[in-house]
Amino acid sequence: MIISGFSFIVMHSAAKYLSDEIHVFEITFLRCVLVIFVLAPLIFKQGLNTFITKQPKLQIYRIITNSIAMLCFFYGLTLTTLSQVTALNLSVPIFTTLLAIVFLKEKIKLRRIIALCIGFIGCIIVLRPDISINLGGLFILISSFIWSISLIFIKKLTETDSAVTISLYAGVGMIPATLVAAYPYLTIPNVNQFLIIIFIAVTGTIAQTLLNSAFKRGSLTILLPLDFLKLVWAVLIGYTVFIESTPFTLWLGGLLIVGSSSYIAWREKK
């Protein structure tokens, strides 16, 4: 779950960097097209069983919600800073935990509730009350809620399908929606741009497949607080790559996030 979160942030950073040259909808479309090539070694290893899903309806629901969430997210990403995008996106663990309790009947222990609250407080400290939510932030919040619904579908799919199968269906299934969104902006990328797009596809597919694998091995209420660590990676990359400011509140909130996530991981290992 931790490596998946880091991979997501690296992908988001590359997409934000490239969005100055290529429209973000085209980046999203090409990322989906390349998924099958990125997964090719794993598909070859697992054989034709990779293409078989035991829950086709759930795959369709997941593809629809994932498509909407991804398009909203990448558009919002171009309108605000990486650290704020990630901080707002950390509403996902809150939304998904509540949905998991209601729809998956997962039970959450007091320690996890406390750790989740501490991590969320850390996010609020990082965001600071003086930061207003702009149009980009609104798109990120919409994306977060829809992505939370998609995560519930993914969790149900892990009961019958492999992590690679889930990633494959998502990537290929999202091609039509992302093509419609990208069509007015399609261009031919140069060599450097295409290499970055390949990098985005690789890191995004790794992130999604590891997320699926994590969901196969644990309940959402255990795993989702670890999602708060994304903010730490985003802050570090935002500071080094995009020269975004890092005030004291950011480090204080980051410490609470790392502390709560580490505590949950330690407790579950114990």
C-alpha cells in the first residue's frame, strides 16, 4: 500500500510536469492505452486466465466510476499545486472507510479510528485554514468521492479476480471514455514527451496493481490510513521538482501523518 501510494504520486508529478506541453486528457488516454503493454510480462506469465473475470458487472461499474474519477483528478491536477491536490485527495480514506463499514460490513477498531483521526488532523494542519478551495480543488474533491466508490468495487473484485486482471480491465475499459475526452486535443507527442507518457503508464500501472494486491491481503479500514503517506511524498516532490513552498505547518502535519500510518502498520504486523 505504501509503495503503491508513492507510485501514484510519482505518476501525478510526471503528469503535472507534462501537462504544460500536452493536454492532460491526452495524457490520461495514452496512459490507458499503454496499460496492456506494461502488463504484458505478467499476462504472459499468468496466461489466458488473466483475461477472465468472474464479476463482469462489477468490472463495468468500476470502469465507469474510475473513468470519471480519473478525468476529474487529472483536470484538477493542472489547476492547483501538487501538495494541495494530494491533501484534498486524502479525503479518500475517510470516504472509503465509511463506505466500507456501511457496504462491506467491515469492523473498525478504536485504535484505527484514533490513528485515522490523527492522520486527518495532520492533513488539516498541512492544508491550513487560510487555503481556499479553488475550481481545481473542487474537481479533486469530486474525484476523491467517486474514486472511493470505485475502491469499494475493487475490494469486492479482489475476492474472485487477480490483481493483474483488475488492472487490465480498468486500463482497457477506460480507453473509450478517455478517448472521447481527449479527442479534441490529440497531438503527436515528440520522443521526449512519449518517454514521459510511458513513464506515467508504468508508474500508474504499478500503483494500481499494487493497490489491488494490497486489497487482496487486508481490510480497507486497515490499509486506507496508510494512504495519508501520499502527502509526504507529494510535499517532497513538490518542493524539489516544482519549487513549492514548505511551511512549518506542512512538516508538523506530515509528522502526524507518518506517525499515525506507522502505528497502524506496526499494530497490524504485531
